[in-house]
Amino acid sequence: MHVKVLVLYCHPNHPASQINRRLRAAAENVWGVTLHDLYHHYPDGFIDAEQEQELLHAHDVIVLQFPFYWYSTPPLLKAWQDEVLTFGFAYGQNKSLSTRQLLLAVTLGAHPNTYQRNKFAFELPELLRPLEAMSQYCGWEHRGIFSAGYEGNPGIEQLEIDAKRYQTLLEECVAGKLPPLFSTLNPSC
């Protein structure tokens, strides 16, 4: 079974990100994955909704890859949601994407273990609840959250471990081995 995977990559400062650069490179190495860089395609912020909708139609699994900024997505990803996931296309009586699967690939400014009740007021899945709600509203199955983050500057070895984990996850998705619904795809959490 071959599943078509679309990675919507959304990082406003790609060159400065150690982890997102490695995760992106890992995604680009997976046959069957289409990597679509929103900031590269829309540097002026004007989104071609029709083109984006065609991309969504052509794929089975949608991966939103982004850095977690102030407990939310980067601004262009929010604009993408507003302009692409419209009534009659993504939701409403004529929604056309109800068979899609959603995965979140989130990079953090701290180690993922930081987002636990005994250390912080909220757990990561709680903070990402708006994307889960979006998924449910569109009729998509929310397959889980892949997260990577570090205390301080990560070493090359840790960056490579996380990039390999991400590449393996994407390879499994292409092979039809999707993670269980609402998974936390971080072995250290």
C-alpha cells in the first residue's frame, strides 16, 4: 500500500533553525513525501488557495511541520488555514477532504518533557488542541504529535536521532503504517 504524504513546512526563519532544517532534509529523503514550504512559496503572504486545495486533494496524509511560537503556529500557517480550509471545501455539507489523516510535527524551544503537568501548567496536546479541533471539523483523523526540542543547544547526535525518528515515521506513513489516533510520537515523553 502506498500512501501519499504532504508535509506542509512552515518556518519563517528556516536558515536559523537547526532542528527544522534537519527534519526538513529527512522529509525530503522519503520517497512518496511531497514537501511544500509555505514561506518559500508565499514570501509575500498571499496564498494561492486553489493550488493549496489541489495539493490537499492529491494527498492522503497531511503533516503540519512548524516551530511552536507562543503556544501557536507561525502566522503564515494560520493564514493558510483561514484561506485554504474554506466552507464547502474543508467543512460544511460538501467537504471534500474527510478521508485525510493529520499529523503534527512540532519543534519546541524546550525539551518535550517540559510540557507535563508536574513541570508546566499545560501538556503539549492541550496546547495544540485548536489543530485537533480543526482536524475534527474537517473530518480528518488526527494521528498524533511528533515533537522535538531541547534544553539549550542540541548536539549533532541528538539532532540526527530526531531527524531519523521523523524520517522513519514518514516512511511508515507512506507504507500505510499510520500511528494510532492521538499518539504522542516522542519516546521520551
